[in-house]
Amino acid sequence: MPQSPGDTPLTSGERKALSIAFKQGYFEVPRQSTLTELGRRAGRVERGTV
């Protein structure tokens, strides 16, 4: 049975980016960091991931 898009597990790069985003307050209101800052912290993550 094919998986629906919502059932697809995260890649390691996506997991890393999400973890950094939470730790840096990206999801806070107001945001505590920007996508540019998250990208710098993530280092070698595919550009489309962040």
C-alpha cells in the first residue's frame, strides 16, 4: 500500500533543520531567529530543506 505524503518520514537533514529551528526560537511569536540564521547554523543541509 503506497504511503500518503503525510506518512513519509523526515530525512536526517529535515530533522536537523527542524531541531535547530525549535532550539533557536523560530516558531516563537515573535520569532527569535530568521531563516538566514537557521541556514547558517544548519551548515551543510540541502538548500531546499531550510
